[in-house]
Amino acid sequence: GTIITLSTIFVWFTSYFGWVDGAFQMLSEDQMSHSILAYIGKGICWIFAPLGWGNWQATVAAVTGLVAKENIVATMGILYGGGDGTYANLAAAFTGVAGMSFLIFNLLCAPCFAAMGAIKREMNSAKWFWFAIGYQCGFAYLVALVVYRIAGLFTGACTFGVWSVVAIALVVLLFF
């Protein structure tokens, strides 16, 4: 509970404070794109764009999920408006296929910090610990990519391109 509470406070602070017109200040709901958290998320959101959810809000939510998976819900509640408008804002931000990709990535990605600590203690090797975490994150990324790209071709959520070829090659490799 302590880690979740502290990380939720961190997400709240960094999402409601930022720079507008060169001045650091508390932001209103419509100014969140100028927040500290938005600048962090915008810097790394390109990594998740092939998965269908390359916006800064979803990226930040996925990263906070590494602290604790429950943080994804709290982060999305803060970043997508809170209250009754949250569901409408989420529906506008995600297509069905992109939402499935987001869920799959976060379910298969590396577990929370506490579980990572247990993995490190049990493996007793920094090299194998980082390999295990990297493998889990990489596997989650590839599965989410395959789901989004192949399902997106059938639903019209995405067009055929380089990432679709990569997804199809991964499926062929899996069956091989």
C-alpha cells in the first residue's frame, strides 16, 4: 500500500504541475499536456506506437505498472479525467484492438517491484535478473504487437505496413 500510495501521489504531482508560458505552476485539467509527466511520457511514447497506444497517457500508465500493476488503474483515472468522464475519455483514446493490446502488454510485462526483488533474490545474479525482466517485457511487447497488428488488419484499426510484416513473421516463427 505504501508504494502504491507514494507512486499515485508522484503521478498526481507530476501530472498537475508543469510549465506554461515559461512559468512553473499548478495546471488545470485542460493544461495537462504541459505537465512534467506529459513531457516524460511524450519522450518515450514512440516506443509503444506500433502497439496502437502510443499516446503519453497510456505510456505513463504502463510504466507506472512496473511499480505495481494496480497503479495502472490509478494513473489512468488521474490522466483520463477521473469521475464519470473517465470511461468516455478512455473509449475515445483506445480502439477495441488497441485496448486489447494495452491489456495484453500489461498482463505479460514484468511484474511489480516487489516480485522483481524476489526474482533478483532467487536468481542471485544481476545478469540473469535483467535477462528475466528483459525477456518478460520483450515477450509482452511482441505478443501485444502481434495481437494489435493482425487483429487490426481484420478490424481496420491499422493498415498493412512494416510492423504488420514483423507481426506475421513472428507468428510464422512461432509455428515453425
